Amino acid sequence: MSEDRKCLIEARDLTVGYGDRVVLERVNFKVYRGEVFAILGASGSGKSTLLKHLIGLHQPVSGDVLISGASLVNAEGDERLAILRKFGVLYQGGALFGSLSTVENVRLPLDEFTELPENAKDLIALSKLRLVGLESAATKLPADLSGGMQKRAGIARAIVMDPCVLFLDEPSAGLDPITSAGLDALIGELAKGLGITFVMVTHELASIFSVADRVVVLDPKARGIVAEGAPAWLRENAEQLWVRQFLNRKVA
Amino acid sequence: MPANDSIPLALQWELTPGSGGVTKLSLRGELDSASTPTAWRELEKAFAGTKVTSLEIDASGLTACDSAGLSLLYFLSTGGMTPGATARMTGLGPELEHLFRSFSNEDFLALQDHEPACSSIVDDVGTATWNWLQDLREQIEFIGEVSMGIVTSIFIPRRMRWKEVIRVFEIAGVNALPIVSLLTFLVGMVIAFEAAQPLAQLGAQVFVANLLGLTMTRELGPVMAAIMLAGRSGSAFAAELGTMKVNEELNALQTMGLSPIQFLVVQRVVAGVLLAPVLTVFAMYAGLLGGIPVLLGLGFPLRMVLYQVQSGLHFSDLAEGLAKSIVFGGVVASVSCLRGLQTGEGPRAVGESTTRSVVSSILLIILSDAVFAAITYVLRK
């Protein structure tokens, strides 16, 4: 991996856990600008826990998360807010607000953080909905959308403030293969078209091989990263047999 | 030639009017979410009252542009600020073209035209009546099912999960004792204070003790305990069952061949019926204890106060209070469980069913209390 590329996110000796229970110990990795980076692992390996620490929802036991060189762990007040404004996050269920229509959900960050006129907010929200193919569902309530549509609306809301990086927590979970493939294609388009960096937590091998540039594999026994690299390369060359089996089993 | 370049800003723009209403707008610098709101307002002012037939937008001087900036460029290019004028944009970098293409005037106009569906009064009244009748039917069915569940539990005792009854009894009963006692203690104190003055004018201040004994035993003890049961435990029943419904746990029970009413509701109703009289007895005593310090303060000796309370109360008063409490306990537990089972879809549903459980419980408590008052009035005649 070329070190010339600009590092956007760095986990440095990151130890995470809940209370006394350490889930991951001294984890180190870098995410480069413009790439689609996947965090892979079996259930219970700490993927979602790691993601929550990367986006600042939890404080790590030790170590640091650097965003464009600035420490997220130690940042406070406006400095922390400025870092968080670079993020967009898609939660597993889309996390749309049930009382707001789809377009109002997407508009919400613009309403809260900008002083743009109403027309501008509507235009931006609708443009994001068009980007994810939901322009015709703008006035529908989240309850009237399918699971895949809710996730796409979640992506539209996550990108409405033009984030540098988009974190996706299990984007394909609960979706049928066709919808899942559509979502993968959307991620690819947004990464290439808008230059957004993606960090996705998943155990969907099809998604990883379809969109991810690089992947780290977490092992609950080792409590850390056991493999890192391009998915196709890891499938053939990962040091651990179980990683090769894990990556080969479903795509064979 | 309006321009905003008098002071150095992240964004600078210049309007150059030409002949025949042809106007050129040149933008330089950063057009982002920070600079766009100001630029939008200023440009609207600049275009107001200006006759523009053709607008040329030159974006080649922009060093940065985000979605907010693109929304302004799009609004200008579709004639949003210059109605009737033709607009042409040049100089937008290829990297922004993809984003710019995602803007659509068609979507924008469709959203502006969209009006939320508004139903007529006739529809609303019809729907409300239909819902009320449906609710009544569900309540009657529910009472039948719970009664059947209780009867089944009597004949097949293993169906009754006594561990669950004890758990509910502890959470809704034992843990509620302090707050029920405190509230009724204070209510007893308030009644004694409020009654002391008017009765003193009649020279009957000593009868405050009788009044306190009767009201706490017959009326306020059972009602206060039931209202606390509804607010504290009934809402918890509704939320618990509602969450189980949202999480499809009730579906899981049904597909296992288990009745949610037999499995979850009967235990709560039995616990409610058993614990309401216990709470009521505590409420009665706490209310009396609240009034005693006031009476002692008014100069009546403790023996006299206790004698007045004892002489003013009969077993029938206590029986009335306890009978009410049993009914209230059953009503609160049943209606709370029913509201929990009626929980709809989505995150708001649990909150709604919890609110409905408290409102329905309190309404039914007062309604049954009125029925009790009428019955006992006739019986005492």
C-alpha cells in the first residue's frame, strides 16, 4: 500500500472495550483518502465496537483515533464538533426519524447546521435523494419505505453535509442480494463520483469483493487485526488459514 | 455594477449588466455552506427590480464549491432569481458536474406542490367512531380471553407462572410502597389542614379525624393507590408488552402455540388484583398518619384522635375500600396489558401505548369509582 496517499483516519494503538472487558487491544491501521475500507470479522469480533470508537461515540481504553492528523479522543468543544462534521454515518437500520418524511430526514442536518435559505435546503436534500435513487419517495414516511430504501435514505442524509468520510455499519444486513448489490453499486459510485472515503463494517463477502479497496480482518481470539490488504490478495495470500477459508468459502 | 468585493471575503461576485437585459455574473473564491447563505441573500437583493432577459454565470473563478454552492448555481441557472430569463453557466469543473447533474427542478417543483393529505371532518368522525367501536370490541374480547385464562389457570395450575406473578408483585407492589405511602401521607396532611378551618367555624374541629378516617378508607386510599399503580406499574406493563410486540416476541409465542394472554397477561392481572388491596391498606394507614400530626398540633390528644377515627369507621367502610381496590387493580393491570398488546409499528408506538394505558386506566378508575359510589349509596339507604 502506497504511503504517499494522504492518510485520513488513523487508529493508533487503539484499545477498546466495555468496562473491564477489552474487546480489541492495541489496534493500528490507516485509512487513506478516497478509498473504500472494510472492517471484516466474524460476529462478536468487535467490528461495530471499533466503528463506534472511530466515530467518537465511545472513548477508548487507551490509544487514539486521528482524523486528518487531529486527535478525536482528546478533542473537545468546537474542535471535536469540527472533526465530527467531517463524518457521515449510516447505522444498521438507517436510523431515520419516523415522524419526519424522507426529504425532511435528509434536510435535518442542513436545518440544524446551516443558514441556507429554504429553497437551497430543499434543492440539496432532493439532489442527494436523486443520487441514491429515491427522488420519487421524498414525501413518504420512513415506515412506508422498504429496508433497502431506508438504508439509501440513510446514506442520503449521511452525505447531505458533504462529509469527507462515510461510515457504514453493516450496510447489507437484512437486504436481499439484488438490493444489496444495488447498495454496493451506489457506494462505488459515491466513492468514485464524489471522492468520499468509505469505512464499512460488514461480514458480507460479496460487498467486500465488489467495492472494498482494502480490508482489515478482526479475530476475537487475537483481540485485534490478523490480516490487512486488498480483499482479492488476502483471499490467496493471508497468513492465517482461517482468513483464507473465510474469504474463499462464500465467493468460491 | 453591484459587487461584493469591497472587503476581502472567501467568495466574491460581480454583476455586469449588458445591453438588452443581458447580465453576466462572475463568481470567484469559495462557494460553500459558509459563504452561500450570504451570497444567496445578496444576489436576491441585487436581482430584485433588475430587468434580466439573459443571465450568464461564470463559475470558472471558483476555487471550491460544495453542495450548498451548487444549489445556488443551480437556482440561478434555472432562473430562480431571474424569472423569465434564459440562463447559461460556464466554467464549472468536471469534478462538480456529477453532483450538479443530481439537482432537478422537476423534483423541486414536485416537492413545493406537495400538500399533505387533509381528510374531511366527516372522514375524521367516521374513522374515530369506527376506531372506538373496534377498541370496544377488542376490550370485550380481551376481558373474555383474560377470564378464560384465569379459569384455565385455576383448573390447570401449572399454566400459571407463579414466579412471574411474584416478580410483578415485587416490582409493582413492594417497590411502590414508599412512594404510595409518602403521597397518601401528604394527602392526609393536606385534608386535615383544609378541613380544620371550616369545621372550627362550626365548632366541630374534632371531627377532622372522622372525616380523615372515612375519606382515606372509602375513597382516597383506594383511588390514590390505583392511580399510583396505573402511573408507575401499568405504564411499565404497557411498555414491556409493547416492546415485546415490536421485537416480535409475541409472534414467537404465538408460533410456538402459546397464547400471549395466558403467558404474559394473566400473571400481571392476578398480581394487580392481589397487590392493589395491599397498596390500598398502606395508603389508608399512611393517610391517617399524615393527618394525625395536624390534629395533635391543633391540641387534640392522640387517644382522642384515635377514638374519633375508630368510632367513625365501620367494617363496611373498610370492605368498600378493599372491594374498590380489587376492582381497580384488575382494571389497571388489564387495560395496561391490552394497550401494550395493541402497540403498533415503529418507535413511537411504544410511547403511544404507554400514554394510552395511563389515560385509559385513570379514566376507568374514576368511572368504576363513580359506579361504586352509586351502588353503595343505594345499599346504605
